[in-house]
Amino acid sequence: MDLRHTVDRIQSLVSAETGQRLGSNAEDTLSQLLRKAANDAPPRDDRFTARELTILFADLRGFMAISNRYPPETVLQVLNRCLVTMIDVVFAHEGMIDKFMGDSIMAHFSESASGKAPEQRAVLCALELQLAMDALNAEHQKSGLPELFLGIGINTGSVLVGTLGSERYQTHTVIGEEVNIAARIEALSLRGQVLLSETTYQRCSTLAKTGEPFSVHVKGKAEPIVVRELLEIPSLNRAVPRRDIRKSPRVNVAIGFSYQVVHADVTVPQVHKGVIRVLGYHGLLAETKEPLHLSAEMKIRVDLPLVNHRASDVYGRVKKCSQAEQGFHCGIEFTAITSKTRSSIELLVQLLMQVMESE
């Protein structure tokens, strides 16, 4: 924007406020001040700076139920209340909000005036976020609104910090592989769950009590990464409110499969077909034409082309069976499965979960 245009815009603002424009002498003085300010301005640095940060992603779970059932005014009120609460908690732990993404936020933690380690502040922040959601849910119940939960993922690593955009629009942000990993970890979290990368855990292991480490596959990484669930901060006698404790990650699917019933360790030759409707780490929900008896054993064959694997070595036990609109719905728990097939199923579930989170 040139100097003349800038002076004209300022004259318009002055006229709108006072009812008259600046005189010629005042306008000349204004032009000189603007020219001097432009000359004295430091040169713009477009370079990104590499820094180590702890990245936190938090996503609201259950918000879609509100947006589909309530008027827009209510939806916006609930969303804003949640976001304001999240902002307050992040700032209380000396974090910075990087961006809002619909009903989720991205925050980062670096060195602070208090001297407390960024990783520890991020973990404390995550716990406080979950406790704050409990308080909000109590208010929602009074108003007849459904409960909302947060899924949180945290990772620590080297990122690039800088400004993207042009003079028309620019934003200061954080980018890099470690940011992507934090986002992928959050996408795998269950309702009310906080998942930490191994890097973050190693730097706050004396502060945080976690569950056992487990491997997950994330988009963009050839090898699985290790994550842990935050359970509590013993020194503060504060625990993360537990949700979905017994549920492993699972996704809705429509995958054809075949099975044979096993009687007294003998596989019956007759082959039946069905459709997998829900797939998880430890079992599946199948739609079959015939009812299956409780505790019945079966051998399963299924193709998983998305992860390039054909599973012909899965054995399962029927845990429940009920009448459905078309056939029967049978819950099947895996009883014998090779490590290759288990890894392939876990990878498929995680990939589909991430696809659903990005939609």
C-alpha cells in the first residue's frame, strides 16, 4: 500500500470521527511520520526458526450430536463456552494457542517465565482440560444438553516456527513432522483420554503416571510409534477422569468375510459368508445369515486390501448374537491370531480412525 493511499485512508478516518479533515500542514507532518516509520521498520524476516516445542491437540467428542439436534444459537453458545474454557486452561499453564480448527485446538508449550518444563506444563494442562470438561458437563446436564468429551494427544520435538502468508493475510504458526505426529496421536485417543508420545513421556516420567506403552501406526510414518495413556499426577493427587476404559479402538466397516464353525477342535468343511460391520483390535461385530450359538468357535478368513493383507488364520469365539433387520448380529472375540494379522488389523483400524477424524 503506497504512502498517498495510506494518508487518504487516515484522512477518511479522521473525517468520520471529527467531521473534518486534517489541514495541509498536519497532513504533511503525518506523511513525514509515516515515511520515517517505514524507513525505521526492521527488515522482514521470512525465515522459519527451528525450535523444540511440546505440541498439544485437543478435539471435542460428541459435538456432532449437539450440532445435529439443537438450533445454531445453542450450538455456537456451547462451542464458545468449551473453547473459552480450553483457552483459559492453556494460558494458565503458560501455553500458546496456535489455531482453532472447528471444534478442536492446537496449542504449544516452550520455555516460560516460571521456569517449569514445557512437557510437564503440557501434561498438567491436559489433565486440567479433562477435569474442566467434567465441570462443563455438569452444567450441560442441568440444561438438558448431551455430554462432551475431549480426546487429547501430546508430542515433543523439533518444529519450525514462523510466519506464513503475505501482506494481505499472514499467520504465525508451527509446522513440521512432530506437529503431524501430535495430531495423529490425538486422532487415536478415545473420549476423555490423554495420549503421550514416548518423547513427551520420557521428559515427564517422574511427574506422570501412565498406562503401559503400546505401539500405534500413524499416517506418514513407516514404523509404528509408542504412546502411553496419562492416568494421573500422583504429586497432585489428581487423576484423569476415565472414559471408555474397556473399549479398544474400533471402526465401522463393511468388509465381506467367510467363516467355518469349529466343533471339538475340528473345522467343519461348510463355508459360510458374512459382513464385518465393526472391526476392533480384539474382535469384530459380524452380520450373518445364520444365528451363531454363544461360545461357538469359528475360523475366519478375510481380505484387508487397504493394508495389503489376507487373513486366513483368525480364530474367534461368539460372545453375543441377536436378531437384526437382515440376519443376525454376532459379537466375536479373537481367540487365536498371528502377530502379522493382528498388526494388519490394528493398522487398518488406526488408518480408518484417522480418515474419519479428518472428514
